[in-house]
Amino acid sequence: ACIYQQPALLPDLSVAENIALSLEPVSPFRIVRWKERRARAQQLLQRVGAAIDPDADVRELSMPEQQLVEIAKALGAGARLLIMDEPTASLTQKEVHLLLKVIRSLRSEGVGIIYISHRLEEIFEVADRVTVLRDGESVGTHSVSGMDEAGLIRMMVGREISMIYPPSESAPGKVVLSLERVSCGASGVKDVSFDVRAGEIFGLAGLVGAGRTELARVLFGITPADAGRITLCGQAVSVRNPREAVRQGIAYLPEDRRRHGVILEMAIAANMTMAIHSRLFPGAWLRTSAERLLAEQYIRDLAVKTPGAKAAVGTLSGGNQQKVALARWLATEPKVLILDEPTQGVDVGAKAEIHRIIRGLAAKGLAVVMISSDLPEILGMSDRIGVMRGGRLTSILESENADAHSVMAAALGQSHVAKGEVLA
């Protein structure tokens, strides 16, 4: 059985029906035993630690929840060889630990596992041997016990990477974005208050379903706030839809880049300029030369590896697709940039490049809100860390006082207060 990086579920069927598709025999005269089907789905979901209703439609699930359904579906097949392609790319630390526990259990039962991942700590935690691929070729295979992280990175990127998380180079400036008791009944966001300053990276941590992506969608006007106050550069603003958000200077890079970040079949230049057509093409007159020049500038600035601006985005690697999606919103010249899982599913070299870009944007005065389920990334990149739970911002931690334990304690609702923490 194979678990793919991008969930391949049928959106109009329920969770139980999706799981049943690969487990139940096919026959035109077979009776569907709905109670058994639902119970089987519930059992598999519990095995991977997923609190998901088997009767829920897949289209209503978040990306991490869909990934957990895919994992449960594969486990139910009872395969003797299980191939996992970035299974934890969209999972939080708690879900990752549960999945790794399941993997160890399967290994003890004699199941062979091919585990594809860019998260090095997971490789060292569960793998017996590791094979590194670069540019489509095998670089080498080694016993994990005889490798260290630095050596593995050298094999992956062909060079040393000294700083995956570049340090902040300047102090934050004036408040750019301010939220006061912002709520949205439709998305479950409740009484969220925080400020983000110019040049600051404000990280948002939390478990799956904590409300981080929902808050980003509120700020971008996809599901507008129905209570509270949003202030941008000292002026109260009303963000009722994404068009108003862009006009106000808010940009949002969503977590699912293949569905919402880029259009794979279109050229790089068309993707990069999609959000600024009214500015780039006044009077609906297509100026392809202006579009090409702008795209080439971002290709240089963001170090996009491509044969040219006319290449289809679908021909690029995941890291370069993410750079194209980022360029689209940088072209709008935003004041606030919201990044939802910006390095999900990219290799360690591309991750370091994206971190360098984010830090550089902050150094130029951009206010950045970064959502990430990668705890080392949150700790390494954020100037301050907001932790969400149940749609609420439960605490804000200063980066110098935050560690993995304090972030996870806040995410789980435990009464642990770190030095420098502000409880909301």
C-alpha cells in the first residue's frame, strides 16, 4: 500500500466510504453493511489518533485530517509493504508522534516500510537504513546508526548548510497589524487578540484543528470576521473578501499549494502576475513583455530553478512551486504576509532557501504571520510565538524563552507557563 504526499481521496464521499473503497470486495450483488463499515473506519482512525467523524464528507476536512484518513486507509489494507511519501508533511507534533508509534508497531509485526521524508529527525527516529536521492540518482545508502544530521544534509544538498534558520537581523518596528477580540462564528475563531510589528515574524503554533488556518482565512476575508476589530497601520479596516484584503495590503499563501497556491498547467509568469492584473494590464490590454520582465525579476530574486518564465509550474519541484506562489503575493507589495505551512513537503535545501527569503522580507519591514506544524521551524524562525487551541489564542511566548515543551504544553492546554509567556 502507498500513502502519497497529496491526499487522493474522493471529496464527495464520507470518510468511512473512502476507507471502504480499498478494503471491501467489489461485487454488483454485495450488501453494504453500513454499521460494520463505520465501525471499521472508526477503529482505524483511532489507531492513528484521529478524532474524525467517519460520516463527515472528505471535502470538509483540513489537509492534515485528510492525510490521517489516507494513513488509516493504508493501515486497513493489511499490506506487507507500506510506502509512505511525506506522511507527516501536514501533521503537528502530536500526530507525528502517534504515527511514528504506529510505524514501530508495524515494523515489529514484520511489515516492510519505505519511509520518504525531508524531516531528518524522523529518519533518525524510525529508520534502520537511509538512501539519499539527489537529481533523480542514488547518492548512497547507509546505516542510520552510522550517520549524523550534518552528514545526511551534505548528501542531500551536496554542500554544507550552516543555518537552516537564519537569525533575526533587526529589531521590530511599529505595529502594522492589530487584532482585538476578533471572532468568526462560521470558522470557530474566538476572541483572538495580538499585534504584529514591521520586521517581525509572528509564529502561530497549535494542533490540527486548533484554528490557525481558520484565523488566516478570516484575516484574508475568505470567512470574514463577525466580531472584533482589525487595525492595519493604525487604521481600522473591514476585510469582507480577498479582493479587499489585497487592496488593504494583506497577502495569504495557503497551505495546499497545488490546489490553492499555483495553477500547475499555467506558465510561471502567468502565475506570478495573477494577483496584479489590474495594475499590470490597465484597460485590459495584455502587456506580455511587462509580465515577463516582472516574472524574470522574481525568478532571480527568489532563485527559482527553471528554464524560463514560460515554463509550466507543474514542471518545477515543490520548493520552486512554493517560490512561485510566494512571488504572486509579493508582487502585490503587501504590508502583511500570512504564510500557512510555507515549507511543507520541500527538501532541506529548499527549506533553508525559503527561510532565508522570509527572514529577508522581514528585514525589509514586512510584517509576517507564519503558521507551521514543524515545531523546530516555529522555534527557529519566530520572533514571538502565538499558540492556538480550540479557536482561541491561548498564549504568546517570546522566542528567547520558548522551547518545545512550553509550546506543546500551551497547545495541549496544560498549566505550564514559561518565563516571558503572556497568557490570553
